[in-house]
Amino acid sequence: MQYAVLFLPLFGALFGYLIKYFGDIFSQLITTLFVCITAILSIILFYNGISKGDYGNYIIYEWITSGNFIVNWSINIDPLSSIMLVVVSSVSALVHIYSIGYMEHDPDKPRFMSYLSLFTFAMLVLVVSDNFLQLFFGWEGVGLCSYLLIGFWYKKNSANKAAIKAFIVNRVGDFGFAIGIFLIFMYFGTVNYDEVFNLIPEFSKREINFIGLNFNLITLICLFLFIGAMGKSAQFFLHTWLPDAMEGPTPVSALIHAATMVTAGVFLVVRCSPIFEYSEVALNFVAIIGMITAFFAASVALVQNDIKRIIAYSTCSQLGYMFFAAGIGAYHVAIFHLFTHAFFKALLFLGSGSVIHSLKEEQDIRNMGGIWKQMPFTWIAMIIGTLALTGFPFLSGYYSKDAIIEFAYLKQTNIGYAATAVGIVTAFMTAIYSWRLILKTFHGKFNNENLSKSEIHDSRVIIIFPLGILVLGSIFAGFIFKDFLIGKYYDLFWLDSILVLNKFDHSLIPNWILFITPMLVIFAIPLSFYLFIKNNKVLDDIINKNKKIYNFLLNKWYFDEVYSFLFVKPTKVLGSFFWKSGDIKTIDRFGPDGISKIIKIISKKSSKFQSGYIYDYAFVMLIGLSLLLTIFIFYK
């Protein structure tokens, strides 16, 4: 069963593309069926782990063997990987089903479905690895698949640019990640998790010289590993690729943002908790970057107008929550939020796709409005997803997001208190931009001049069905699993898959921490209704009085412009110089162009001997014979 969980998506990707000649429907069915079976088997593995403690390491084959250095291809099933298997495979299965309806008019359906299955396989390889090399293989695999899927509509220039941008930004993070793995191998002599983690206490005080400075070895490894996580999970400074990834089809956005690529960074930090726990500096850095990302992305989402970009920045913000949870040592809470977030974020993305599909590819919320009666199922689904995202009481997000804020307070350090404040403020901003999206999309005046309301209707059952399943997860996942993941049974569930050196004392939580976030979230609903529906003039006045701040947020803190000035334009100038002066004027001039020019001159001169007169041919033969004799005598 463990082997089937890993390889069924790969077989689906291969067979789904190879049988495209029998018709698109066969490709769609085979890829969807294999991933659905994977999801069912993953749930069984998860249940067996909870009920029977049925975990283990299943070796596929020895990958690298050199003396005592051994790296295997393995399927490592433990509490952490089992819950990730459920998240990845279940959301992927629903996205596959959804894609059958959403991509019905696309001419390249087999290629799309194969890419989705390959993406799922790469992520599964990543989460079941028992060593850093297999992890890196899956890590690069999801990077490649994201490039293929973001740029799926390759005839669209903006999609190609977005795909290249995602690929390049991730290479920056991956370079740091690779250095971290090199350091692990250099000093520990192994890349297997268990062996590395067991050696960490012995090296906790080890200092090394790096680029002329002395660093703690564990801190340096953690920082480089986290740089990789920053790129993959779109954290501050390496976040710029994430909103542009919306150029891909909506199912891609749901899969990338809810279950696969962006969660890989969080998984990496949590998997490496036995390393991070021995570096307070690295944990503080993780927490600070997470806090900045959470606040930054939420502030930008407040003013965006593209429905998918709003949800994309929401993802970025929620990932910030997960990272500062990990940074304060609450790794289990970070995974709990990752788990619940997968359901309501996939629901919001697929719901937005349903809206875009019905509005003939319209994505600007300013051109929507007043369509809740035309799309009742999508409307209800997105409201539930929004309630869960904002942390409305007793829905999934309430249990996981509030837990992050509570555990940050329980840390009882300056970093913990700062994380608490950022978490509360960001939660309020999350509620505002989330309800802005709902109200602008479904309520108020209908603003689309290219469509009439009579043309708009809810999506077909094959699109609505996945939304219904995700609605159930958004409502019940937090309540059902909170005791296992962060509550009274969490020690029995997590076992030794996560290391936490400092325990949290729940008796220290004051009542105001428990109530402030839910109160702000509830207050945001009438406030949003007043600002975005009842009295737009108030909002317009606020914007006009704070135009610079509004433009600052609308332009995403001008990160793209700054990066363009610092990196893109100088690189283009440098590249142009080397291309013109180095490639054209030097290499081409004296290389292929120069040689071909000389040969052309020689051939023109030589052609004069082909005159038809015997004395010209005799002269050429004499020269040739002289050359042969000279060479013969010289080398004799």
C-alpha cells in the first residue's frame, strides 16, 4: 500500500499522457482515478497510524553507496509524513476532479492532467523522504512542475514570464538549501535524517569559519535550510513569484497554494525541528520573517482587485503565520494550521475559479457584484471558506490560527509577544480583505458591462462537487483533529517525529487572548459591509486622503520595481554587453564567423585554378606534392 501511495500518481502522469490518442476523457479519468486511489490509501495510512501506531520505513532501493555513506530511495511513514500525505493527495484528488470540468474547453487537457499528477508525485516524494537528497529531488521536482503548470498556456506571454520568474526566484532559495545540505554532509558525513538528528547535540557548540567569519555550525545550517524554505514558501524577500503564479489555470493555483509547493518550506522547517531547536538565533530569524510576511501580504491583499491575487496574498500571509509558529517552537501548531488551511484555501481558489469560469474569464472584482442569486452554491461555499480563513468561531481556521496566537503568547519572550501582536493585527486585516472579496464579488451592484446577469449561472456538478467536500473540511477539520494535533493527545500522535525542547503551559493564557481575535473577526463583518456596500464614499475619502499609502500597497511595496532596478536591469545591461562585445564581436568574429570567412576567401582564390588549362592543374598538383614531401621529411 505504501508503494502504491507514492507511485500511482507517477503512473497516472505517464499513462494519462500516453493514452491521449484514445481521447481526452481517458487521460482525465486515468489520472484522476489514480490520484483518488492515492488519497484513499493515504487516509487509510493516516488512520492506521493513529489507531495502531503503524509506521515504518520502506526502502525502495539503495540509491548511493560509497563506503559507510548510504542513501536510499525510501518511503518513510511517520506521523508528520502521514498527515502531509493526506493533505497533498486529498486536495490533489479534488483538484483533478475539478479540472475535468474547468478545463473542458482546453485543447491540451491530457498534458495538463499529466502535469498535475506529476506535481503530486514530486510532492509525495518530498514528504516521504528519509534523507535530504531524496527531499531535494522532490523539492526540485515540484519546482519544475510549478514552472510547467504556471506557464501551461505557453502562448500567453505573461504566463511564460510568470513561470520563468517563479523558476528563477526559487533557484535563489534552492541555492541556499543546497549549501545547507552540503554543510550537513561535510560535517556529519551523512544526509539521512535519523543519523543527522542524533548527531546534532554533539555539534551544538561547534564553531566554523565561513567567508572569513566565525559562525555556530547549527545556526548556519538552519539559516541556509530556511533560505530554501523562504523561496519555496514565498516568504518576505523571495515572495514575488507567488502572485504572478496566478497566470496559470485556477486548478494550478489551488494545488500550489493549498497543498503542494508552498507548504514544502513549512514541512522542511518542521521536519528539521531537531536541528532548529538547537539554534535560538535561527528560530528567531524564522519567526521574524514569518511575522513580516504575514503582515506584509495581508496589507497588500487589502487593495488588490484581481480575485486570485487577493487569495494568493492571503496564502502568503497564512504561510507567515505557520513560520512564526515554527519560529516560536510550536511546530505541531504550524502543521495543524497547514492542515486546516489546505481545505479552506483550496475551497477559496476553486470557488474563485467557478466565478471566473461563469463570468467568461473575468478576474477583476470591480467588474463583478450582485451575482449571489445566480451562483448560490459557489456563494455559500466561498462564504464558508472565508469564515474559516478569518478564524470565525468553531470553524477550522478558528482552532488553528487562534492556537498560533495563543502559543506565541505562551512563549513569553519579546519575539513571542511581537508575534502575538502581529497575529492579532493580521487576523483583523485578513477579515477585512476576505469580506471585501466576498462583498465585491457577490453583493452590491452588478458592474460587468460585457455580460448580462441572465448569462451567469452556477458551475456544473463536477466543479461544485469538490467545493462541497472542501466545505466539510473547512467546517469540521479543526474540531475533529485539534486534540490529536495540538491538544491532549498530541504527544501520543506526534511521537518523536517533532522535537520540542521547551513545553508550553496553557494555564498561563489570559482570557483576553482567547477572545480578542474572534471579537475582531466578527466585528470586521459589519464594518466591511458598511465600507464596501453601504457607504463607499467613506472608503473613497480614506483612500484620497492617504493616496501615497494606497499606491504603496497597490504596488506591493514596490518590490518588483526595486528588484528590477537592483537586479533585472543591471543583469540585462551586463548580458547585453557580454552578448555584443563578447559573443558577437569576439567569439563569433574570431570563431565560427572568422573561420568561415577565411575559408570563403581561400575557396574564392582556389577557384581561379579551376580554369580548364592543364598547366594550372599541374601547378596545383606540384604545390600539393611539395607540401606532402615537406611534411614527410619534417616528421621523418
